Amino acid sequence: MTKELVMLALLGKGLVLGFSIAAPVGPIGLLCIRRSLSTGRLAGLATGMGAATADACYGAVAAFGLTRVTSLMVGARTWLTLVGGLFLCWLGARIMRIHPDLAVGREADSWAHGAYLGALIITLTNPLTILAFLGAFAGLGLAVAHDYLGATVLVAGVFVGSGIWWLILSGFAARMRDRFDPRWLQRVNWVSGALLILVGLGALLSLRRWVLR
């Protein structure tokens, strides 16, 4: 197999990996949907791209075999989970208090930066993400990259694959936006905020198991 075909195969595997890891609906998925509905497609997409950036960072750790970084992340999982859990609880409570306004879509540019950074923080502070990538890389036989170019192509595929999912999800949610009046958007805020708080509390409760070990 020529080097070009090897790079193409690595890119394809990265695309599939990034898409499949991003696709399950979790806290970021909820945020992407809610922001696409209440603020517009740009804010929803920015949320997803924050997660895609974090996925690419963790994919790089796995692809380049940065075992020292992996050990530090796993070793600091208690603090990362604490920060992530508290942030999710705060964000959920904040969302529940937001009064929906369809006109806020005009201010999507000002929301995008905060949406991106918030999603980046949530994903980076989830120690399970790096473990998911390590397991996926090992399962696909990618635990050891062929070279730096191959690892770079693989990480690029992860980022693009993850980004494709968020583009699809934010676009679909934004198209549904006109079907929701402010009363329904308020309910979306309550439900998504409550779910984020529950996820955050679940993360905080999991600390008890780790601390008692």
C-alpha cells in the first residue's frame, strides 16, 4: 500500500472515530440543541466545535502516544471531575433562569465565543474522554501511530469527523427553531438545565467512589 493510501485510510479512520465519539447525545449535545433553538445555528455550532477541539486534543494525546500526559490526566481525574461537575451544575442552573427570546438570534456572534469556551471546558474536564479515545485507538489498531505525519492526519480526521456531527445536529435543531414559541423554549431551558444539573451531580457523586478507594 502506498503512503498516500495509508494516509487516506488513517484520515478515514479518524473521521469515523471523531463522528462516533461525538454522536452520542450527552451534556454537549443538549447544549448544542438548546443554543441552536434559542440563539441560532452559530451558537449551537460553536458549542459543538468547542467539543470537537477538545476531542482533537485528546485524540492527539492518544495518536502521538503521549503517555506522560495521559498519566497526568488520569491522575488528576478527581480534580477534573470536580471542576467539570461544578461547572455543569452552574451552567444548568443558569440555563434554567434564562428567559427565551427568539430575537436573541440576532446576537448570535456575541454568544458564539462563550459557547465555544464552555463546551471546550466541559469536554476537557471529562477524564472519560481520554480513556474513550485510548480504548478506541487500541481497538482500531491505532495505539501506535506510524509517524508524526500519520498521527497528524489521524487527529485532523477526528476533528473533522466530530465537526461534521455538530454541523448536522446544530443545523437540524436550528431548522426546528421556528416551530417553537417562547413558552416551549422555556420548557426546553428547564429540561436541558435540569438534565445538565443531574449530570453534574452524577459526576460529583462519582468522586465519592474514587476518594474512598
